[in-house]
Amino acid sequence: MKKFYLSITFLCCVCGISLAQIITPIIKANFGVEADLRTNYFNNFNQPGNDDWFANGLAGSGNFVIDTTGAAAIVGGYTTNPGSRMTPFSRFMRVAPYTTVNNRIWLDAIFHRDYHGTDSTVFGAGSNKNAMSPANWTAPQAQNIPDKNDILDAMLHIRRAGPNLTDSLWMFGGISIENTTGNRYFDFELYQTDIRFNRATLSFLGYGPDLGHTSWKFDAAGNILKSGDIILSAEYGSSSLTLLEARVWINKNDLLMTPTAFTWGGSFDGASSGSQYGYASIVPKTAGAFYTGLQSGNNTWTGAFSLVRQDNTVVTNYTAKQFMEFSVNLSKLGLDPGRFGIDPCGSPFRRVLIKSRASTSFTAELKDFISPFSLFNYEEVKAHSYILYYCGTMPTTTIYVSNPNPDLIYKWWTN
């Protein structure tokens, strides 16, 4: 008797130069970008319909994206067990990745509460820089961090502006930092590999093959063959967002050709002046703003999990400028794997590393970080056939999925 095992693979196909930034409240892909975390609320008024990070009881069709299961218990524990205020945690999107909600594809989202004060995920003193290989970054067991660099919470959400592959891919980010005076600098670094931080050895693992990163690959005509690592660097001044720059990790020889998806922005930084690989700045091919950024007003609600400050006090409202929010149109920037022939079913990245910097320079010393976290993790597919194996000629049989996601397309083949 012979056993025939069906080889099953599934494919997700959820298809859905003026560089002026937008620093006024705006709604993109039905998500409010105004440094406020409330659904059905926009630009200081109740406005039924727009999505946001959390819900706080306002009526309307707007949806919140972060899973708040257990939020009341966590906040209550800050009183009954004050030591829990030092414990970081993450919460992911409230629906499965790649779910269509109100005619828009939600790829994924995360909220993360970081260590603070005496921080266990912080860069050591010395020259830790953006373009270095993560293999060479140093991190102490724990260290006090200056309040202007201390990340308290961070959040990230990726969605399309509609239900189709051709709809723009938007990335929304938010971050709260202890000190609100002066300029604040941080990076959202998007990796193609499963980079991670080992707290036992105080080292980074799982980084890319090209001097610690994954480089973008192009053909001779400048078409993208393979996506690589991305970094979005932001600077917030005393009154507004003053800079948001996008960079991609490349072989510096590629600066000699003209990409079809974006334009080189003129900056290139590697670990040293002679590095073959580094981060090159990019700008869109077409005119118009591609990102927005704002910071909170005084007494802005902190969301379902409240906020634990550097001195361990728990507050329910931000001070002015304590929470910063931004959005980036990844499609307009040429970083959408669903366009330009990259990969119509691909994820734009696998893991995210959020960092703060000492100054506006891209090569400034790195300070605090949130341990790399993963996104776009699909639920395991439970696929079956009516006939598991058969003695003799294999007859026709039906394959089915017992836990199908209605927003995915499943394809089957054997060898």
C-alpha cells in the first residue's frame, strides 16, 4: 500500500516633486491623523466614521485597530500591583491580518509598551549608528535613558485605502516620548528578515546578509526585483513635524542607475565612508506630499492602556507634544510590494525596530529602542482533503480549508 501525501501551499492575494509635508489634521484611508487616538473623533470634534487606534465610547461607524482585550485588568493592575508598571507588553490588531473592514484592507497593527526609566532595551554609550550592522550594536543589561530619548509607547498600522491591490498602501505610526521640550528624533526601521534581540546575550540576531541588512535588488532597467530594508526617520520640533525622510538599503553601485519606482534623494550613508552598502534617501516619482505628521495637544487621551511615565506615574492624558503621529503613503514612495511588479501578494516588511536618536543627523548616536517585533503573521492554514491516501490510482478529491479567511485566495498544486 502506498501513501500519497498532498503538498499544499497557499497564496494570499488580498488585493486590494513637491515634497511638502502635511502638518494639519487629515484623514487618509479613513484613518485619522491628528495626534489623537480616538475613533469617531477628528480635529477636536466628534465625527462619526473615521478609524483610529482606540475607541472610547463615541458613537459612529469608525473602527479601532488595536486589540484591547484585558486593557482594564492591565490598568487596574497598575494600582494593585505597582511593580507591573515596569512590565512591557504588546497588543496586535483586533482582526486577523489582511482582513477587509469597511471596504479597506487592514494588513496588520501593533501597540507596544516599552521599558522606561532604567531601561532594559537601550543602546550602550558609544557609537551605535543607523547604518551599522546590528551585529556591532551594543546594549547594556539596563541603563538610565535621558528623558528626551525615552520611548514610552509606540504603535504601527498598515492598511490599503480600499479593497484592491491597486489601492494605496498607507503606514500609520505613533510614538510617545517622556520629554516634550526641544526637538525629538526617531526611526522606524522595517526589516525583511526576522531580526530579534536576545536579552540574555544582549545581542541582535537574524539580521540581513548585506552588512547586516537586506538590500533592494534592481534589474538593468531600474525595475525592482526584490524588496529590502527600509527606514523612516522623523524629526519633531517644538511646534510640528519638521522632517520625515525615507531611505532604502542598497549596494552603492545602484546609485548609478535610475530606479523606476522612486527617485534617489541625494543622501547615502553606510557604516563608514567606504562601505559598499548603506541607506540611500528616496523621494517619489510624482509630485505631491506623501506623508503627514502632527503632535498631541494638551490633555489628549492616552488610549485604552493609559500611559506610564518615566517616574512610574500613570496618567490618562498626554501633555502637549508628548504623542507624535505620522502617516506615509508607501505606494506613492514606490515601496508597495503590490505595485511595480515586486510581489502582488507580498508583505512590505517582516519586522520593525523603533529607535530614538541623539540629534537630527541620520548618523547620530542611537539611544533607546523597542525590541524588534513581527507583523503579518497569518493564522496557520488547516487544509484537508476528503481522501487522505489511497491504494492504487489516486482519484479526484476535494481540498478544503476548515478555517478560511474570506479575504484570502487559496491555490493548490502538487508535484
